Amino acid sequence: MGAAAMLSRNAANLYWLGRHIERADYLCRLTEATMRLSSLPSSMGGAGNAWESALRAAAMVYAFEETGRTVGEETVGHFLTLDPDNNASIRTCLERARGNARSVRTALTTETWEAINGAWLDVQRFGVGFPSRNTLTRVLDAVKAALQSFEGAAYRTQLREKTYWFMQLGTMIERADNTARLLDVKYHLLLPRTEPIGGSLDYFQWTTLLRTVSALTAYRWVYRDAVKPWLVADLLILNRSMPRSLAACYEEAVRLLDALAAGNGGRRGPAHRAALAGLRRLSNTHIDAIFQGGLHEFLASFIDDNNAFGAAIAEQYLF
């Protein structure tokens, strides 16, 4: 294998390590939030409605339908977390992340490797069966703690060079996709048609969404106002100070690509152009304009563009 091919393979493993870890973290947050929403009566958007929306937010509706199971906490909770046959469950994400990490073991610090290996061992302890609510809670708590350990280890111990940059680039692509899907599902699908905007259920659901992305305190700090859909959207789309916002993800992606280009003689390519175009689009719009044009349409377009950005990264660096 040539040196260029070896470098591309290493870059791909690091990029997908970042994506799989971020995906597992998102599924933890989503499952935990759905458990909270499902405690509501079905007429208020709880029970099956909440778990259906979780599948939509995870982009797993069709995959779940193929199992032939009925939507419910036990079935969807298992599908999202421990199901080895779901190629995007938390268990599968951590298994793949560990495989990626093993392939680039010498590029990772001991602390980073031990954190990802520990996350995989933690989830293995719960087996692959259908979890009770108590077990599901313990699974989520264990995985969240392990992933926080991984993120902290990588941040504190990895050199700021290509290894770290590719991991972070994967994280930003996945995080932007997850935030957009979550926001789109809440606004476009989750709210029952009979529930007025601004009602108690609407408030509870938007608050739960903010908790899912650890943004409730940030929202209160920035807006000092009641929870309102357009302000939540503003925070999660355009506010660069919010780490999980679309704008923050793309600002960081541009910075990472700048660093990679600097280490390659300043050469830029399609990935850099895609990142700059995405950041420019987010910078040159306002939340009022987004709502006037349709929030769902904006987010659907963003998700498509983000997928194209990921493809540009693959074309430029991973093959």
C-alpha cells in the first residue's frame, strides 16, 4: 500500500471515529429526552408519538419498520441503544468507533484509547436483549459518562495536529446533521395539530429539545425570555456561541480545514469551498427570513448540503 493510501485510510478512521462517537452521544441524548416525553399521555404527544418522533430524529424510521416490531419504549429503546442488528445503534456506533481507534492506535494517546475502549466495554456489559426502563436508564448513564471521558481525554491529551483535526471534523459534520434533524422533527412533526403554539405541551417539548442538546441554560442566558420556537431555532441554527448550533459547527469545520490546508502547503479543495459556502449561507440570513421561507425547507436543504459537504471531505481526504 502506498504512503498516500495509508494516510487516507488513517484520515478516514479518525474522521469516522469522530462521527461514530458523536452519533452515539446524540442517540443517548435523544433516547433520554424521549423517555421524558413518553411519560405524557398519548393524546398529548407522549407514549408512541414520542418514540415515533425519536425514530424520525434518528433517521431510522425505515430501518425500524423492517424489524416488524410495534413502536414502543421497549422496542425503540432497544433498537436505538443495544440492538446489534441496527447498524446505527449506540452499541454499533461504539463498536465501530473502537474498530476505527484500533486501526490508528499509535496516533492516539493512552488516555484517548482507554476512554473509547472503556465505552465499548461498558455498553457490552448490558448485553443485546430488550432493556427494562431501569436498565435503559443505566445504559444511557454509563455511555454518557464514558463518552464525556473520551471527549475530555482527546481535548486534554491529543496534539493539535492531523489526528485531532480529522476526529473533530467528523464530529462537526455529525453534530450539525443531528441538530438539524432534531430541530426539524420537533417543529415539523412532533407537535400535535390540536395543540396551540405556546401551549403547555409546546413549552414542555421545546424545553425537552433544549435539554437534549444541553442548551436550556444557554437559552435562558442569551434570550432571558420564555421558550419560543423562533428563539430556539435562532439559538440552534445561527448563534455561533452555542457549540451545537449549525453556525458553530461550520465555523469550527472551516477552522479545522484551514489547519489541514496549512499543513499541506496551503492547498484547499472542494471540502473547504463547501464549508465556506455553508458558513456564508448561515452568516447571511436571519431567523425571520428562515421562518418566512419555511423552517422545514431550510433544514431539509441544510441536511442535503451537509451530506454533500461530507462527500466533499471524503473525496478530498479519505480516498
